[in-house]
Amino acid sequence: MDNQAGIELMRKGNYEEAAKQFAAYIEENPKEPTGYINMGNLLAALNDFERALVFYERALELDHDATVAYYGIGCVHYQQENHQQAIQAFTEALTGGMNEADLFYMLGMSYYSEGKLAHAQANLSRAYELSSEDSEIVFQYGLCLAQLELLDEARPLFEKTIALDPSHADAYYNLGVVQAASDEAEAALASFNQALAHQPGHLLAGNGKRLIEATLEKG
């Protein structure tokens, strides 16, 4: 059986057939960690986190240096909001030599969720270096900088997010916040309106719009 065939089936959303491919591969190659990692990825995609961890752990029993398994474990813990455990697993992947944008992004987001903004910034910055055209990496890096009150550095990242994804309502909203903080009321209002155009129920953008309109009415 072919692991790659299972991966392709998984990408197409044919999880049942993918599972059959991975199970057959594991049966034929019981000492090969890749099959267990792929099955773990499949189970994680189905939110079967407990079983996913079992397969990732089995992969690590076979090969302690299987960094992708550590990454998978980290993603499972992050999904379950076990951020400290996620950080530990992602750090193991990093120590093992994994150097992917997704790893730094997830490590940064785990630190961000824990309120450790300096660590979050360092990792999101590295993710941005490695994948500067990924709109979500760009946005989250900008958001982290904004939380650190580095608004001048955050602004171009929100603008770039919008250039990459013109329907990104949260980027418009946060750009509006930066503009409002810089006394650019008209620009902020336009950004809040764009956020609402793409996501009519965006409560924060709605509140921002009302505040700016009240300020403009006062002159």
C-alpha cells in the first residue's frame, strides 16, 4: 500500500479510503513511523484527538527523532487548548531540526494564547520570514505587534493581509483601530465599513464605526 495515495485521498476529503490505505501500510510496514504519523494526521483532522495521540506516540517509539510526530502532537494539544503541552511538543520538533513556517506559526500562536507576547512575536516573526505571502501568518504577526503596542510595525502587516486577502474582515478592523489611534478618523471609518461589508455581523467593527461617527459629528 502507498502512503502517498492515502495522503491524496485525505486531501480530497475521502477519509474512509485514506484510513484504509494508512492501515494497510502500517500492517505491511509496522516498524515504519510514517504510517502512524499519517494515521495520526487523519484522526486529528477528524477531531479524534485521543486516538491521534496514540498513533503519534507510536511513531515516536519507533523513531524518537520523528519531528513531524511532535508537530502533530502539538497541533492536537493546541486544538484542545492545552497550550503549555503544545509549546512543549512544538519545541521538541524545533529542537529536532524542523524548520517550517507552520511550526513557528503554531508555536507563536501557542505563546500568544498564553499571553507570552515576546515569545509569540519571535516565533511569528520567523514564520513571516519563511512564508511572507501567507495571509494568516501575516495577520497574526501584525496582531501580535499591535498587542505589544507596536502600531507602526503592525499597520503594514494589516495592509498586506488585505492585499493578500481582500475579504479579511479582521484585518480591516484592526487597520481601522491603528488608524483611529493615529487620529485618522476618516480612514478608520472606511476600514470599519470595509470590515462590515465583508462580515456584516462584525461587532467590534460596528462599535468602532459608531464611535468614529460620533467623533466626526462632534467635529
